[in-house]
Amino acid sequence: MKLVVDLRLIHNSGIGTYIKNVLPSLIDHFDKVYAIGVPEVIDSFDWSKKLHIIRFDAKVYSLKEQILYPFKIPKCDVLWIPHFNAPIYNVKSKKMVVTIHDVNHLSNPTNFSFLKRLWAKILYRNSAKNSEMIFTVSEFSKSEILTFFNINKEKIKVVYGGINLNFVKNSACSVKLNLPDNYFLFVGNVKKHKNLITLLKAYNQLNSEIKSKYKIVILGRKEGFITQDNEIFKYIKKTKLEESIHFTGYLEDDLIPKVYVNASIFIFPSLYEGFGLPLLEAMVCKIPVLSSDRASLKEVGGDAVMYFDPTNAIDLKNKLEQLLLDSDVIMNLVSKGLEQIKLFDWKYSIERHVNYFKEL
């Protein structure tokens, strides 16, 4: 049985983590696995030696991508696209599987231009209608897909992501990151649905003593997004918070745990998430978690998280002060977090992927 998988998003923060954890164990269950993507990038992984790599560097979501797909994808039994940008035109695969992590473009249309919304809708519909099977990462995302597309719910397979328990062990790297001594951590790129603005507004209303002790560290890229949230930078300048905000920019995977483990509190104000892996990453690092109560986040966080209304900066401010004043609450959240992560194991996720592929 031959599998073709698109690996162009292997360094994407969320989708890349998903691919890097599932694919290496999946490879051995196929007779031959082809990967389309950039060889120089894919070759950096040990398991890439088991792949037949076909160069494909067309930009994701582009017209060029759609035009070249039929020429780049070899004859195969299964084509797996780990995103919603599946081929529109016929390709030489007997069956197609996609992973739709969320439908953000459809649920939050005001964050995108008309043309981007239209193109995304076309790609989503194509992936949903023409795939043999759809993997998604939460019951929330499954319900969202079914809201927008009239398809058989049986073709949608919910498979949670996982957390590598060795994640925290990687925090011992010797690289100096020039982080503040004490900080609240936000993980995510500066996009509108990540809702960083609510965190900044809540932080700005804290008393001067707290703000002098704690800074905000933003782990993620600062700019260069289609949906970049420029309101963030205007607000930082207006409120003169430049000295309180530390952007790490893009970091290699082995440096990320170091940022988590040194944080005082992890804050996740996102308005829309298909899964919410950063919650689990904070838990495994024994960091108390304050999270938005929207989308899939309660599904992932369970009772190991203190939740707040992401549209209410005062609610976040009050919850943050509550944590800072009550070490018992922090200890309780950390303890529950260590139990919650046991529900999300990549081994289980891999097994389910393997079994579902075998059903095809």
C-alpha cells in the first residue's frame, strides 16, 4: 500500500507538531511512503530516510499549488493532506484523507478579506466533500465541520493530539534566551483570533507593583501573517508597554520548553482553537494555566485550568490577581494538570491514525 503525504507545513507551529509526532510511526505501516515538500527541510529528520521525497515548494493555498498537484503527486493508494488545502483537480490517488484542524476562516470571517474567505471556503468544501476520511482534533472541531458542511458524520474521525512527557526535560538546554526573571507567558502568533489584546488590557490594569515584577513573554512570531493583528502594536505603543513586552520570535523546537518552564503563569486568551496544545505543554512543565473558556479549550483543559471570559479583560485581571495571591490554588492547578496530561498521549493518537488508515 502506497501513501503520499504533504509535508510543506512540517515547521508550522500546530500542524507541524502534529505531523512530526504522527508520521514517523505511521511510515512503517505502508509499503512505500512518498512525501511532497522541500527536501532540504524534510531531510533534517532521521525518519525522513524512509521516505521518497518529491520536491514541491509551491506556496500553501496558492493557485500554483493547485495547478501543480496533479503533476507532483505520484500514483498511490492514499493521499494524506494534513490541512484543508487538498487538491481540487483529480490526482493519481485512489483515496484521499485530510486533516481539518479547525474551520477558523469560516467561523471568524471578519478576520479575513473577501477573496481569502472565498478561496478558503472553496478549499474547505473540496476537502470535506471529496475526501474518503477526515481527521480532526476535537469534538468541537467536528461539530464545526458539520455545521458548515452537509457530509456524513461517520467520515469524521476525532483523534486528539498528545503531549510528549519528555517535553519538560528538554528545558535544560544551555542556550541563553535573555528572558525576564518573572513573566506571564503567552504562546501563539500575533493573529486576531489569538486575542492577545485582552491579555495586554488585563495586564495594563494591574497595579504598578505587579507590573514592575512581572513582564509578558510572547512565544511566537511577531509579524508576517495574513491575519496579523496590528491593533496589538498600536496598543503597546499607546499604553507605553514596550518595556514590559518581550517577543521571542520564532524558536527552534528544542528551545521552546525552556520558555515554558521558567514562566510564572501561562495565559491563553484565544477566541478560537481546534485543539489547544499549549495548555498541555504548560501543564507538563508544572505551570498554572489561565485560559479562555471558548472553542475546544475546556475539552482539552478539563478541571486543570482556571477559565476566564476572553472578551472581558477585567475578568482576566481578577483571575490573574487571584492566582498571584493564592499559592494553594496554583498548587491545585499544577497537580490537576499533571493528571490531565495523561489523557493526551501521542501513542494513543498514533494507534488511532494507524487503525483508521487500515479501514480505508
